[in-house]
Amino acid sequence: MKKLIIMFLLLISVFTIDVLAEEETYLVDVKSFKLYNQNNEDVQFNLPQVVTKDRLEMLQDMGVVNYYEPNYEVKLFSNNWNLNIIKSDFAGTLGCYGNEIRVGVIDSGITVFNSIKNNVLTGKNIFDDSTNTTDNKGHGTYVAGIIASHLYGTATNCKLVPIKCFDPKKTTYLSDIIKAIKCAVDDFDCKVINMSFGMDSRDSSLLLKNVIDYAENKGAILVAAAGNDGNSAKMYPASYSNVVSVGSVGKTSLHSSFSQHNDAITVVAPGESISSLAISGYTDKSGTSFSAPHVTALAAIALNIKDMNSSEFKELLKTTCDDLGDEGYDTYYGYGLINFKKTLLELIKDKDIFVSPTLKGTDTNSITIYNNSKNDKNAVIISKGYNDSETYILSSKSALINPNTSNIFTFGKGTYKDEYYIWDSITNLMPITKIRIIS
């Protein structure tokens, strides 16, 4: 009897081997002998076996199947719908995450969470000229999370510069805003500035326009929330010609009822029930304040590919958005919903091969190579390190990269600096990039 039981269990165990994930599989409860403890209590739970359709039929023919059901796919619940509709994951395909781009967040400060702790630089408190930029309201932290948080954002390697000029009352003075914008470009060399605030047209300011122009001339991209009154009034700084004015849409890409609509709207981005970092409890928030940071993240990522100022970025958006509403430009959707993939592909359209900025890690550096051509490419990468006394090869790697796909190459770090030599092919010695030195 014992021999029979052992043979039966061995027979069943044949069907416990792994199967390919892409095959249709089933969970099977197989008949077996139960084990009991001294109190005659059942102590065995038999895990269901994962089998293919063919093996399921074999088990059924053997008469050992108690029950079976499809091996259903189970997904984590996620509320990051906003990142899906703007195709922000394509930034990762290119290996561009706003690497090292400084983004000024003019707001209520930033409280540092783990998911942005490596992003936040020392900023400025406009009220007292200190470096205390802790957020005691929550607005700035929420904005920062949408830009750069590893949980909720896209530009996850940008450098956030908190410039605190709002206290818990929601308001501040124009003088503080002007000082903050100038501080962002002069003191911190911010290349993108997020402004999730505004004042209506009755309070338009020549001095505010002057500092906006000054920031653009210094090379910054300026992004602002269009406003939340749900009417056609123009808000500033969003409505200046060299600022990207961002309206809001919801999950179905329809215009949000609270979002401004006027001829200054540049684009729209998700702004309803957006998840981000909250300093007091978890909540989803809505408003154009949270639409603007999506565009800010796109700007930071675009600057990994090409330098541009605010007006040039605005022109780029005009031709790379998904048209919504009336055909062409309209006052509710502007030029349309931002589309990371279209925008970034437009920037690399003249490159057969795109090489990302170097992503610096604690122990390693990495680059992403994207094949933007119609043919296979065989990229070859040599990483060389050196110090004062010697030069040495850290590693050499190559990979076949199919059209419209990318490969990530990771290297060890040299003593003082690394050099990367990258060729399309070692046989024809066609360089993809010049020598790249990482200090």
C-alpha cells in the first residue's frame, strides 16, 4: 500500500514543472491522500498545480482532477491613470527621467518623502531668506510628487528646488512671486519652473511679465496652471505668451468643468483625482495646479534630449499633442492633451540611434540606447576608467537592438572618472557618440 501511495505521488509530481507565463494555464486541485494528526484533524493543504491545457486534459483522462479553473491574472490596484493617458512610460524607454535637470517649484515648500528624497535640493524660503522650505500646507509637496516621485511621477531623476513663497493661507504677495522667479534662475539655475498659482486679468502686472521674460532669456521653460474658476478669464502668469498655460482633463479626456477656457490655453493634462504625496493623510486631488506638473515633468525630460527655452518648448507642444475637442486649436483644450511619446520622438526624429544621458548610481553608471531606425543595430560600448597612475578598461559590452526598442547598459565606476565610447558597429567604426566623460 505504501509503495502504491509513493508511486501515485510521484506520478502527480510530474505535473508540477514550471510553464511559460505567456501560455494559457490552469489551476488544478488534484486528488490525493490526506494526512491527519493524532487527533484525526486534517493537517495538509494541497497547493493547486499550474498546468497547460494539454496537461490538464491528461490529468482529466487519468481521473485525478477534483476541480480546475483558469489561472486568472491578478493586478495591483493603481490610480495612476494620469500617467497612462499621456504615455509617460516612453520616457523610460529612452532612459530619460529629467536626469540632473533643475526644476524650480515655486509653491508652499516641499516636505521630503522617501520617494523624492534624492531629488530635493536645498532651496529658499522667500519669507525669511532661510533654507527652511518645509511644507506646512501640502500643496507644493503634492506638486513635487507629480513631477518626480518614484510612486507618482515621471521625471524621477530631476533635481527639485523648493522655493517657498506661500504660507498656509493659500495667498502671497506679488513681490514674493517676482523674487521667487528671479531666485529660481539666478540663484539655482533652474531650467524649468513650475507655477501652480495665478491671479486674474484684473491684476495683470507689467513687473511680473518682466521677470517672466527675464527667466526665459536665462533659458528657463515656464509652466503655469491655467486656473480653476471654470470660466474664460485669463490668469497670470499662465496667460503670458511665453508661458505654457495648462488646463485640465479627466479620465475620459474630457475638459474639466473647473478648468479655465480661453485663447491663452496651450495644452491640457490630467487634473482630476490625481494621486501624489500628501503631508497629512492620503487623498486624491483635482485642479489645474496638478495638471501643470505633468507638463513640467515633460519639459525636464525633453531637456535631456535638446536645450530649449520656454517659447521653443511651447512650439514643440503645438505639433505633438493629441488633438481634443474641435479640430485644431480651441479654447478648451488648446493644442490638445500632452503626449510624452510623440514629443520625445519628435525630438529624436533625425537620430537613427539615441543615447540617453548617463544615469549615475551609487556603485554603477548606466545608459540606455534606443534604436530609432528601421534596421537592426549592433551597438558596442566600451567603458574606460583611469586615475593618475593607470588607465584600464572597466567593461566592454555589445547588443543587437531591434528597431523601436532599447537596451540598458550598466557599468562599474572608475576611480576618478569614466569614459564611454559607443559605436554603431565595431566593424565599420561608425560612432554613435563622442567620448563621454563622467567625473
